[in-house]
Amino acid sequence: MAIPMQKFTLPFFTLLLVNLWSKQMVIMALEIIPIGVVLDLNSTVGEMAQSCMSMAVSDFYALNVDFKTRLALFTRDSSSDVVAATSSVLDLMKNEQVHAIIGPQTSSQAKFVTELGGKADVPIVSFSATSPTLSATQSKYFVRTAQDDSSQVKAIASIVQAYGWREIVLIYEDTEYGNGLVPFLLEAFQEIDTRVPYGSRIPLYFNDTQIMRELSKLKAMQKSIFLVHMSASLGSRLFLLAKDAGMMSEGYAWLVTAGLSTLLDPIGSEVMDSMQGVLGIKPHVPTSKKLESFKSRWRKNFTISKPQSKINELNLFGLWAYDTVWAIAMAVEKAGIVHSRYVKPNTSESTVDIAALGKSETGPRLLSSILSTRFQGLSGDFHLAGGERVPSAFEILNLIGKSERVIGYWTPERGLSRNLYTNGKIAYSTSKNKLKEPIWPGDTTQQPKSLRIGVPLKTGFNEFIEVEWNPEDDKPIVSGFTRDVFVSVVEALPFPLPYEFIPFVNKNKQSAGTYNDLLDQIKLKNFDAAVGDITIIANRSTYVDFTLPFSESGITMVVLTKRDERENMWIFLKPLSLELWLTTGIAFILTGLVVWVLEHRENKVFRGKPAQQLGTTLWFSFSTLFFAHREKVVNNWTRFVLIIWIFVVLIISQSYTASLASILTVKRLQPTFVDVKEIRKNGYFVGHQKDSFVKDFLVKQLNFNDTMLREYSTPEEYHDALSRGTHNGGVAAILAEIPYIKLFLAKYCSKFQMVGPTYKTDGFGFAFPLGSPLVPYISRAILNVTQDKDKMDEIQRRNLGGETTCSDQAAMVPSGGLGLPSFGGLFIITGVASMSALLIYVTKFLYIHWPASNTMDRERSFYLRVLELAKHFDKEDPSAHHLNGAGSRVHPVPSVEIVGASRDIDDARSHSRTSSEGSGDIIGDQDHDNHTPRSSAANPEPPHTP
């Protein structure tokens, strides 16, 4: 039995020895490639990455046993120090002759290490340095197998835009990692018109007291929307303190970047409790069986190797570290690296380590191989472009309880979406409806940062804005014209805008002040906006920004109307103003006098006793008004004057007739006052809207005494004050803005009237803080709403009762009759014509009859000369007498007709008289009663015998 046993045992051991020898020979034939690893081994990311990279080496070569290269990882601890990290890299390059370095862990460390890699041609491959200030364009040998932080900026901006946040505060750590992303965020927010009023930069060395002081400052600034970009260690402290400061309650919103969202698991339950309701964003990792298997194995191995660690779940940085090792292993095999070494510089005796390193022979080849490597890793598709990992989709998280809840996704192609994988082409969206409803801080679904809109509490004209309280829950109910306009404007915005109306009242639910006080609350940051019948005026725009107006503008006056003028017994005087009546009467008298002067010596009709001459003159003048004069004139200058005068009379009479007909046939509302100056001059009281800027306008612009002003709130008070009049404790007029007056006249149009000039204002507008980014959007939306006639008509009809005819009727201010300026030109023409004819006639008379040829005449005084000239003027012209007398004898008809018929004879006699005067003889005047000629004193002549 022994012999067969020996025969069996010897071949078995021989085979075993051969197998072991062959394996040893295979191992001896493999090329060992040293790879440096620099991590902060005491950090969460460092611990996790070290274990993941160790498993990655084992898993890769277990799957690729036929590869001729093997990675050997040489790990160094940077101890969270830039200098230590740089020293570790120098040590790996000099003493281990590594072909590539994985790490270092932070962006500030990587910034220095990449310079060393560039000098030694050694690729620096980082899976955790995500700051956008690091890139392959700055250092050729820097490779980032993580996603650049700037790749998440568009996703963050889409979330901010979806929830309509027009203002957000940045809170970031003062490191290379924190500062690097800020310019990209500011640019992205600028594109969506979201304002960043403040940036809170917190250094790593800040203690809790300093961080709390910064949070208190933000709380005092009334800020409630925050974006946090920090590492896990500083971020966890921030949220614990924010909860203590009362800033994790209802009304606040917090959004964190991928750097903090990726590390939520190991931060502890206390910190998780303080972050309830926070939104976060992180790269999406597609699920797979391979990933689930690795997570299970890693959890088992990590628990065994580090039982004291608080890390329970694998995070994204661990997966990126795992995929980085696989990528380098593939690249090394593909590059065919064997017997590689560093080429030393010529200055071999240099005492400087950096200068003595030399350059890696295989560095350029390995770098090219790494950049071209592509495979499906645990974290998804491993694909590098420009030395960095190509971004994938992002998950949008909501922290609820002890876990993360995915409420949606963001992709560069589709924007926000509730499901990542959908069939068909979907348009890009930034709507919050594409996301699941989140739970916000304070355990509420009410979206934070609803605009706190202050609304005034009014006691009158509630059609514009009215505040009531719900008896069931005591919450305010706001209604009215301005409220409906605002709601329509918000609906027209291209983004959602949550808001809540907050009445401007005290603890007793009474008005807390004037409209200026309400606007002051915006300046004090107690309100984010104000909605109501708030007028845009210059002094208010110094501390708030107004939107475009959405109502009629201007201040005007409403007064009591008089009774119907058609019942007035003196209505016939109304067509002409007092000035025109007086001027016309004076013109009649003056024209009559001019005609009398021109006709007195030649026309017997205008001669006789003084009373008869006066009566004839006035009768003749006033009878031209009706063209009833029968007296004929003989002087050509008289005819000239009458032609012009009759034309003037025709125009005035026709205008009078038209105006009187209008008054008698059209019912007009006559205002009691039409001019503010008249009211101020007489010292009458004037009313205005209570708590309105119109009071200052009346005092400063219209110069009214403050004691003459009265405040009223309701249309009923308007009615009572105006109805009592100026003598019964009322007011002469009420000055208010046009919308108020139109609403008042819609109720009381039969007794009152809108009169006087309109003083320009800019109408009603919505008020926001100075520099608010919402103002241009709201203004554009106002234009869209106000230009939609159907919508505006519906809002007006619902609140103001629609348009009434009273407003248009009241706007007509009847005049006080035809005025003198309308006919001034006519009076000037007739006056010039009359005075010209009179002047020519008098000049000719004086030239002929002025007593200057006789010595006795020259010795007389001037007074006597004028007196005798007047007597001479009062006597009939001799030539006209002979013609009239002859005509009377031949034709027994009225003397006026004889004179008119024998005008040619008169001319001949005038010529004879002129010749006689030229020879030095003075023809005496004839007696008017007995027609007997009387000789002059100088040359007596015998009486004329018929």
C-alpha cells in the first residue's frame, strides 16, 4: 500500500511547486508603476478616498489579470496644510520616482502642486479640487477627474429663477475653493436679473462668535434667501449657528452647492436637524448593480478597517477616487510604460530639490493616455474634455428628516425636470412646476420670500384699496382696484412672484400713518413693496423706486354748480361779458358823436335844439344795431365811418344771437368757482383728501394758508362740505387727484363739477426699494396689462363701476359769455376809422375857419378865439343852407332829402365860397331862423333880397 502512495504523492507536490514557480515568474515579469497619493487622511474625504482607491486597485487587476503593468500606490498625508502637501509631492517625486500623483485633496493645495507637476512632467490628477480657478489651461499637467464647480452654476441659477427669487445673499468660505466660484455665480445671477446685494465671506479661522455676528448682521438686513458655498466642516458650524439665530424658521430659504450637498451624510444627525428644509444640488450618479455591489463591499471593509469612523455612507468623492485609479491603470497599460525613470538636469550638484528632480520620461505619454481614456465607472461615464470631467445631470435635493429627498433634476438640454429619463424632446424649462413641492425651513410648504407688500388702511374711497379681516381666522382680506391691477401684473410676469399683503396698521388694527409713513417702511426694510392708491411724486422717489403709473394722473378741482341759467330773468345779458357790454355801449356813443360832428354843419337832421341833437345822435347810433336808422348822411367821411361800424355791429349782433340761442337750448352746469386764485383771494376754505400729498401741494405750490385747508376722507364728506358752501362752514372747492374726483362725480354728478386747470402728477404706481431688480419687470408687465383694454375695463367695472357720462360733462367748463378779446380787433378797426375821419374833418375846419387874418382877431385871447370858433361850428354851412333852401322851395319834401338831392349844387357853392375867401372877403353866417344873411363886422354887406 506504501508504494502506490508514494507514486501518487510525488507528482502532486511537483505540480504544486511548478504552479507556484510559474506565478512567481509572472509577478517578476510585471512592470510596477509607482503612483503617488496625497490626501488629508484625517478628513472624511481622505479616509473614504484611501479605502476606495485601495479597493479600486484590487478590483481592477482582479478583472484584468493579463495586464503587464501594476499600480503601486504610495500615500502621503498632507495634514490639511499647503506646505505639507507640497513637501509630500516633492518627496514622492524624488524618492519614489512616481509617474503620476493623485491629489492633493483641496484646491489651495492643488494650486501649488500643479506647478511642480508642470516642471517635472508628472500628471497631477485630482478628484476633489473643484475650484474653477484651477484648469488645464493654466497648467498642462493638471487633470481633474471631478466636475468643475462652475458646471453647477446654471443649475443653481435655474432653481433661483424657478422660485422667483430676485435677490439672494452669498455665504462662502474665504478660501481658494470658496472664492473661485463667486465670479461665476454673479455672472449667472446677472443673466437672470437676480440681485446679489451682499456677499458674506467667512474665513476658516472664524470662531462661533464671529460667525454668529455675521449671521446677526444678515438677519438685521432683512435678508432671507441664502446660497451657501462651503466645505462640510465650516458649513456644518454655520447651519448649527443659523438655527440658534432663528434663521432656519419659516420665511427663510437656504440653497447649498454641490461641495456641501455631496458630504451631507457624515456631518452628523445634529447638523442634519439644523438643515431641515435646505435645498441642495449635486451631480447625478446613475444606479447600477456594480455600484450597489461596491457600496455593500466597501461598507463591510470600511467598518472592519475603521470601526471608530462616523462615516456610514459612501459619497461622490469616494466614487470619483475609485474611477480615477481605474483611469490611471488603464492609461498606464495603454501607454506601455516600462523601465521609466526621471531624467536628471545637467546641474546635478544643485542643492535645490525642485531643480534636482528632473523630468519624467513617460510623463507626456501618460498624460495623453489619461486624457483619452473613457469607460463606464461607478460614478457614471468617465470622459475627459479639456483636462476636466464632462459634466452630467444634477440632482436637486431637499433635506427632510435624516435623508435627502430628490425633488427634481437639471440637465443642460432640458433644464429642470421631475424625471431624468423621459421619452421625446422636451423644451428647456425653468418652471418650479417641473419640480416636486419641497418642504421649506419651518416645516412648511409655503415658499419663502413672499414679497411683504404693505397696503394702506383707508376710511374712504375703498374702491381703490380696502382691507377687511376674516372673522374665522382673523387674516386680512385685501380688495380694490389697485390690488386687482397688481395681481394682473404679477400674472403677466415671466416668472413666479410669491407675495403676501400686510396691512399698514397698529396693534389696534387702525391705520399706522400716512402714505409717506408707509413708504418709509420700505426704506426701513419692514416691507418689500407697497400697493395702493400711491401717487408718484418727486420727493418720494428719493427713497423708493416707483413702477410706471397705471392710472390717470393730475390734480384738479371739484366745485358746487349753480342753478340752471335758463330760469334767470337776466339771462339775455349772459351772452356777452360785462367788459364787452361796456365796450360796445361806449363804441355806440362814440360813433354817434363822430357822426354828429361830421354831419352837424351840413345836415339839418343833426341840427336844432341841443336836446333834439342829442336824441337824434343817440337814436341814429343805436338804431344801427337793428339797421333801423332812416336819417341820411351827406358827408363822405360819415359814410366811411358807418360802413366800418355797421360791419362791427353785424358781427356782434350775430354772435350775440348764437350765444343766447345756445344758452336757452342747452342745459349747462355753471360752476360756483372756476379759478383757484379767486378762492384764495377771497379767503375761502379748500378741501383735500386726508393723508394725501395734496396738502403740501396746496401750501407750497398754490400758496394757500394751512389754516384754510380742510381734510376729508369719503365721498359723503366731499358732498357735505361742498353742499354747505362757503358761508355755512363748508368749502369753496376740493382739490384731489382725478381718479378720486371721477369716482365722486360718478355718485354726485348732478350737483358738482370738475373745473379749473389740471396740475400734472404721474398717477398711481407701485413702490419698491431703491435699486430693486423687480421694478423694470413690473413696469413692463404694467404696460401689458394697461394696454389690454378688455382686462382694464373689467377691473374698472368690477371695482369702480365703469365709466360714467358725468365725468365728461363735468369736464366742460362753461364760459361767462363772449369776451372782449374775441372782438378787440373789430373795435380797434372801427375806432381807427372814426378817429381818422374826425381828425381829417376837424383839421380841415380849423384850417379854414381859424380867425387869424384880422388884427382885432389877433388881439383876442386864445379862449375867445376857441369860443368864437365853437359858435362858428354850431352854425350851418352856408353852402349847405343855400342848397337846402332852394331845394325846399322847388320840392316840398323833407330837408334831408333835399340836401341829398342837391349835393352837386352844394359842391358848386363850396367852390364859390372858397374863391371868395381866397380874395380876402369873409362871408358872414346866415341866421338859422329867418334865413337872413348877416355881414361880418369888417365888411358889412346889404341884406340878400329873395
